[in-house]
Amino acid sequence: MRLLMMFAVLTLGAAALRAQPVISLDPDSLDFGTVGIGNTRMEFITVTNTGTGILDGVIDANVGEGFSLLSGLTFSLAASDSPFVIVVAFTPPMVQSYQGAVQIATTDPNHTEVEIPLYGMGGPIESGFDLLLPAEFSSIPDVPILFTWNALNRPANVTYELTITLEDSFMGIPPVRIPNIATTSHSFNGRLYVNTAYRWYVMAYWDGQSRRSDSERAFYFQGNASFDLVSPPDNADLSGLESQVFTWTAANSLLYPNYTFLLRQMPNGTASETIAGEDTVYTLDLTALPEGQYEWWVRCLFGIREIESQTRRHFSTVVSAAEPEIALLPTKFSVNVSPNPFNPATTIHLTVPQAGLVRADVFDIMGRRIETLADERLAVGVYRFHWQPMGPAGSYFLRVIAPNGNVEVRRLLLVK
């Protein structure tokens, strides 16, 4: 038995020593052909491990004049892993022939250094294409926005990609991209920030090559952010109902709208606020209301701006004399942040249905507590905490401990 165990150990050890990677490249050279000056063409090299050991590789970033790498410079492949793809771009600066190489150092014992030759020819400067409408510095009242541009003169099929980006790119908001446009126009009917400056440009793609429009343009989007209430109708009698669904139209042309449902008892009651987020509907528990007449409306926050519904509406409710009157107080603990994303400050709304100790802390991305907003006993009610971080843009986390010990966590995003 002991001899058998020793034989097994030696066999496994020998098998481990025999495990080695084997690199396979497809193709083994790249010829980009003729590419016009100012244009870019991309090609791909697939790296596969056909051996049994781990294949590690380091790619030299210097691939020669006119060529560049658009992918990572290191890889590690087990035998069962998907191939690693090297993306090589060719952008000739002059009319001449070019030659380069992708050099890779690997752990393949038989191919510790491999080289993939690169070839290309810079062609004459070719006519590009440019933007037509909207004109530079146009003021756009609302969507839809018709974008038009000249056609790129190519024999192959050309597709276009429209990019709309904030003028202040430092805010960290990603651009809007509309790819695979087969014509030289696009009617954009999406959402944009109102009263905000934007820039736009177009990319053309054909036969593995690409070209950007000769210019980019700025426009100012005004937008129609108005919205109004839908149901129930004004002066509705909601007596005898346990709940009622309130609805309103969406604020047009708004990215990341945050709606707040507001309700107050007539004639001089204090308004209560409930965050509805991006929803345009809110269900109100009528059993928690004393009889009387009420006024309701909706507020919308977008970025650091705020608008209200164009009108306010009213309704009445009557309860039986045997039912006690219940104050207009929250019935559920909730945490809402609006606006979010924000710059430079946001408001944290807490609804506390039962009195008790409430603690609210803000942490950075590393988990370090940077500010305590509340650590005290709160009565039943609705509370607001205004928070303006002093740190860098990015993600923060709000942790709120309710009186019953439940924990609510919200991600806060500060944009610049």
C-alpha cells in the first residue's frame, strides 16, 4: 500500500511538471491596407492557450509609428479560458507606408517572445463630412430635435453614430449615444436636462474604419419641464374610500426627475411630503386622515432646480362619528434622498412613524464615517436634513438606524 501511494504521488508530480502553456495567435500578421490620413482602422488579434498550464503574457506598448493598442497590456489564460483579444488601431499621419509589430513576452517555454508584424499605407487626405443642423449656439425649445449632417462619400455602406454630451463634461454625466444610423439625420426624442448647454458631433463607420465629423457644435436646450395633475379631479369626494391613487403627467424633457407628493388639510394645515421618486403615481391611505377638505399638488426636483405642478387640486373625506380622528402623521419609516445625483447639495427626507432614537451617518466609498446627520430621539413626524459634502465627487453611502433597529442604506452620488 505504501509503495502504491508513493507511486501515485510521483505520477501526479510528473504530470504537474509536464503541464505547460502553448500560445496560439490568429492571425500571425496584420495588413491594414490603405487608410486615409486622419482616418482610423481597427483590427484584432486573438490569443488562445492551447496547452495545459497557465499562459501569462505582457505586451509591449510600443507598436510603431501610426499604430496603437486599444486593449490591455497583460493577460493570463488557463487552458479553458476564452481567448484574449488584442485591438490594434492604425491612424496614418502622412502619406507613406508603415511597418510595426506587436511584441509579446509569454510563459510558453517554446515561445517566450512572439512578434506579430503590422503593415499599413497612409493614403491621401480624403474629404470628410460636417454637421448641418442645429446650427452652432442654437436655442432649442423642446424635443424632438432634428439633427442633420452631410453624407460621407464612401463606396461602402456607411453608418453613423450621433453623440450628445454636456458642455460641462466635468459633471461626470455620460453622453447620449445613438449608434447604427443609416441616414444623415436623426430625430431625437429622448430626455435632456432643461436650461442646459450641450455639444454634439457624429462618427461615421465603414469597412472597419471610422471618421469623426469635421466639427462639433454647441446648442442650448430650454426644454418644457411643465407638468400637471391628472386624477382624481378637482373637488373630488373621497368619503368612504380606504385609499386613493393620485396621478400626474411626467415633466417633459427631464433626466432623473424626482417627484414629491404634497398634501395639506384646509385651510391652514402644514403640508406633508412623500417622495414618489420617478413614479408619476402615488397611493394615499385615506384611513389615516381626519375628515375635512384637503389640497394636494406635486413638486419635481431635477438637478438643483425645482418646479411644481401647474395647478393644485382639492378633495374631501368624511369619516363616521364613531371613528376617532387620526392626525396626519406618517405610518411607515422611510428614507428618501432628493436630488440624487446632486451637485452641490442634497436633502435627506426621513419619515418617523414612532418616536425613538434615530441615527443617520454618511460614509465614504472606503467605509469611513465622514458625518453624522442625526443621533437623537425624534418624535413622530417628517424631517429634512440638508447635506453638502466637502469631499470629492463620487459615491457616498447614507446609513439610517430606525427606532425599531431596522437599518436603511442609500447610495448618494455627488457629480461635478
